[in-house]
Amino acid sequence: MQKSLSERDQAVIWHPYTQMQTAPAPVALVRGEGALLFDEQGNSYLDATSSWWVNIHGHAHPHITAKLAEQAAKLHHSIFAGYTHEPAVTLAEKLLPVLPGQQARVFYSDNGSTAVEVTLKMTIQYWQNKGITRKKILAFKDAYHGDTFGAMSVSARSVFTRAFDDYLFEVTFMDRPAEENIDSLLEDMAILAPDTAAFIFEPLVQGAGGMLMYAPELLDRLLAFCRERGILLIADEIMTGFGRTGTNFAMDQLRTPPDMITLSKGLTGGTMAMGITTCTEEIYDAFLSQDKLKTLFHGHSFTANPLTCAVALASLELFLQPESRANRDRINARHRQFAVELAYQDDVRNVRTMGTILAFEIETGEADGYVNNLAGFLSRFFTERRIMLRPLGNTLYILPPYCITDEQLDEVYQSILDMLKAYQEQWG
Ligand SMILES: *Cc1c(COP(=O)(O)O)cnc(C)c1O
């Protein structure tokens, strides 16, 4: 008998973030359209988390497909040192003016983690090129900036990093700002400031840390304080960028502009992998010299791949259309309504929304094993319902593609209410 795709997968594939010994057989997808993905048998799955937060316009969008085909007929790839091409230049020209602050230069890389690596290298070398010793890097507790070693170093030490902790460089972690701690945070920062090179943060929402949201006014106080003391500000907008938090970029809600921005996830509308690091003229200028050692020695084989740039450009066009904004506002209004209903449910804690994100915690008691049971339960429940929701620990969140319809949103909301009922029957 012919083997299914899922069975063939199990013989040869190693999946990300997956304990392969206990993981259930993966769902084999063959096609996507709008907010839906379809498996081998033709079943549809409602993608309520934009496939790891990337598919902002839904799947297989015809405009993106057309632009990809157009570019594929012309130029697939070229070296990007000493050569350039239309998609890379046009994308940079169109992107820079819509970014927060005075972003002047685009540096291309391959994914979110590499965009973070690039920003860290730029930071460290910026100070060296200027002949100033500033070594500390600040980040928030619960931060997540990626899985490569530099990115892991500026991320919270957690189960994800445990095996590698001895190999990560030292970073100073601060609490997220709140009314209660803002003054003491500023005091701590004042002590660290003279030796601090940069502060990297996920503005307004810490994604992988559990969709932890915090107020723009408080972040602004930290950023203004850092700016006065010459600390470079790195806004990691890999998750928050391209409309997730209500504004085009989360930093649009802040008064203090960033020196550098990292982008990925929504950048290509979830079509192809790409990372971007942008910086101000001030940063860029510090690398201009007759001295070759002041060069930024970083690049990837696929830096600024033309197909990927063309797709990112197509995605940006869709994103800047009024329809995209209207969809985001509609999702936000629906989320807020549902948040009120959800807050009344048993075993639900800390319901919160921002832009197109809705998140809450499921009350489990404390023990870790229990949370593990919960993850298994949730994963089975939603897979059976063919809704793609994937918890972060005991945090459940919705982060849909902007094209999701009202009916589809209702289906997601209802599945959450049904899950809570089933949860109470099983564990309550
Ligand atoms: C996902 C993410 C990254 C890492 O991006 P990858 O493309 O998965 O390497 C970095 N920072 C933030 C805020 C993210 O959400």
C-alpha cells in the first residue's frame, strides 16, 4: 500500500520544537487559501495563528503569487556584494519611509534570528569603530529574539536555551516596565548606562514569552532615558511589525524613535524566509572609512534574494492598502467583544488584546507536568476541531491573518469556549 505523506515524513524528517519520540503524526498539508490550509484528504484547517505569525494576508495570495512568477521569469538569484537588482532597491525605497524613526539603510538577511545577529554585530562594531568602550547589552526578562547563539544570548534563559546556557554571552536582563517598578528600573539603568552599548526589546508585546503586553508610555520613559545616555535602541519588530499591534509598527505608538529595527515574519506575507535590519544614518556612517577593518563583515549566500525581495514588495503593497487596515481594525473590534465574554469564563485569567492579538492564560494550578498535560489536551482538542491554535505554555492566543472572515473568527471563538467546557469536564 502507498504510504501517506505523514508516514513518509515520520521516516525522514526532524521537526522544530518537537519531541519526536512522543509527537503525534504531523498533518500533511497540500494547499492553502485565505485563512485556510488543506490536508491530503481535503480537510480544511483554520489558521488562527498565521502559521507562526507570518501569513499576514493569508495563504497563497494571488497578488503575491503573480509577483513571484513575474520575478521568477527574470532573475532568481545573484551575489549581492558588488551587484544589485531592482527588487532589492525598490523594496528598500518603499520600506524605509514607512518605518518608525529615521531609518536610512536596509541590510538584508535570511530570517528573524539572522536579522537580530546583524543588529548585534552592528551595535558592537559601531562602538568599536567610534573608539568608545561600551560593552553591556540590555534586554527584558522573558524576551525572545531568536534561536541562533547571539539571538539566544539576548533572549531569556529558558527551557529553549537550557542546553546552551554556558555558551551564551552575558546580557543584563530587566523587568518589563510597570507603574510599580518604573522608578527603580530607571535607577538601575542610570548605573548601567555609561557602559551600555544597546537595549534590545520587543516593543509593546513580548511574543514567544507568552504574548506579554505592556504600556507604550512606560516603554517610552525607558527609551527616552536610554536615548539621553547614548544607549542604542533596537526595536525587534519581527513579530509586532506589519500591523500586529494596531499601528503599522509597534514603535509608531512611541515618541522615542529606534536606532535600529529588525523585521521578518510578516515581511514577506509568510511566503518566503527573509530578515531585514534597518539603521539610521548615524549608525551607518560609523562604518564608512578608508580602514577596511571598519567594514561590517557579515553576509549570507542568499542575501537579498530577488524572488524574496519581490515577494516582500508585493506583501508591502497589500499591507499598505486601506483594506488591510480596515481588516485589522475589524479584527481588533471583534477581539475586544470576545475578550469581554471570555473574561467571564471559569479558569480564564488575564484576558488581553492589542491590535489583532488576543491572549489569555488558562488556570492550571502551578505544577509543570500539569501544564504539559494541558498542552497535549489543547493540541488534541484544536487539531480535532481543525483549528490551528498552538499554546505557549498555558497561554492561549489568537493571531490571525488579516483576511480572516467574521464567520471564521466566530468559529475560532466558539472553539475556545467549547475547549474551556471540555477542559472543565476533564480537569475541573
Ligand atoms: C520569531 C521571532 C524571532 C526569530 O525569528 P526567526 O525567523 O524564527 O528566526 C526574533 N524576534 C522575535 C520578536 C520573534 O518573534
